[in-house]
Amino acid sequence: MMMNNNNNKRKESEDSLIELLQSLADMDITFKALKEADIRRHMNRLRKNPSNDVRRLVKQLVRKWKDLVDE
């Protein structure tokens, strides 16, 4: 029973993280804001997340932001 509860909490946490990443992807953000937020450090940590969905979203976000910087 305890394992099931931990799995539910992990799933809820993963769902919340995915929602936040999707919201972040929808935002228009400037290079200056990315740099000031030191977002790179946080994204690098999330690249190691056990969730495939989280890692996929992080990869998409980083690609989007790299394109922004290249413009």
C-alpha cells in the first residue's frame, strides 16, 4: 500500500512538472530573461529526470531557446 502511495505522489509531481514546462514553452521569453534566471542550470538538472516526458519537454525547450539565441 505504501509503494502505491509513493507512486501516486511521484506521478502527481511529474504531472505538475510537465504542466510547468508546457507553460514555460508557451511563454515569450527573452535571452536576457533566460540568462538572468540562470535557467540553464535548472534545465541541465531536469535533463536527468527519470520521466521520458519531462526529458523530452526539456529537450524541446532548450532547442527552442537555442533558436531564439541564434536569431
